[in-house]
Amino acid sequence: MIDRVPLPSDGSSDASQNSLASIDLSNPRVQAAARTMLRELAELSGTELNLDSATLQNLEIIGRRTRPAQSLKNKNKEGQICRRKSLAQV
């Protein structure tokens, strides 16, 4: 069982501000692939989803952007890149 933890709010009240991408499903091949993917996701999450009588128009991906991970390298005072010392070197 996976514990579900809600994402923290980024302060945006409008979902369109949190749109990461929108995929047009007017192409029949793209729509078929989206249906397959959505059915698999619904099954994994235990969500009941009936797409048989629906025509899908687009797939909106809502989320929040995260900051990129910090590099393992740091710059010293002179701006030169140096590796962090491991605990064994300290």
C-alpha cells in the first residue's frame, strides 16, 4: 500500500497556472494511446474510469514545477568548481 501525500500548495488558485502541458487528442492513434494509458493508471490507482462512451479531446497535465536538484559540485570563493568532501575526508 502506498501512502498518498497531497502536494503542498504553491499559492496558485487557478489550475491553468499549474498546467505543465496539454496534449491534443484529435489524432486517433494518440487518443487510443491516451485511453490505454488512462486505463492502466486508473487500474493502478484503484479508480473506476469508464471511457467507452467518451470522446477524449485533450489531456491536461496539472502539477507544480520543482527546483532542479543541486549539483554535487560547489564553487569555491574564487568561482572554481570543486567536489564536496566525503565524510571520510573530513
